[in-house]
Amino acid sequence: MIKLSNEAKIGLTVLAAVVVMFIGFRVMRDIPVFRQSYELYAVYEQASGLNTGGQVQINGVRVGSVTDISLTRQDSVKITMSIERDKFISKGSVAYLRSIDILGQKAIVIKRGG
């Protein structure tokens, strides 16, 4: 049986806590833990009702999530979206801000371009 010192036990506990915190943070922010993703940006006049973690959909299928909402210098709203790597968004696609349920929850709905 391997005998560990108290310092080694504390070090392993801290390392395990950091790993759990990293995975938990990514899960809570709705960022894929092991899947690769890429970022897209969209700018709107207003984005009322949209929150970080909101869905990004194509044809009703979730393909990503909203990772950041920020105000630009021109008082527009910049939306940062994390899209799953295997979901291709073609050039000329348009991202609409839509209600997706009767409670008024908003999502980004992408209509693919040609």
C-alpha cells in the first residue's frame, strides 16, 4: 500500500477540485466540455428577452448557445454564439431573434443561406 503524505493528499484534493470546477463552469455556461465549437457574432438593435445560455437553432434543432451579450459603442447589441463544430453555417445565412415558447423565451434562429 502506498503511503501518501498529508501535503500530497491536499495537493490531489485541490487538483480534483479544480478539474470539477472547470467542468462544472463549462456545463453551467452551456459550453461543450469535450466537443469542439466555434464562435459566431451577430449584431442587433435590441435583444430583449435573450439571455446567455439561450439556444441557437437551425430548423428547430439546437446547434449551439449564446455565450455573451454585450453593448457596442454604437448602442447596438453584439451576440456571441458558440456553434458545434460539425454544424456548418453557410455564407449568406441570417440569424433572427425569435420567441420559441409561449412564455416569451428568446432564441437565435438561423436560416441558412445559399
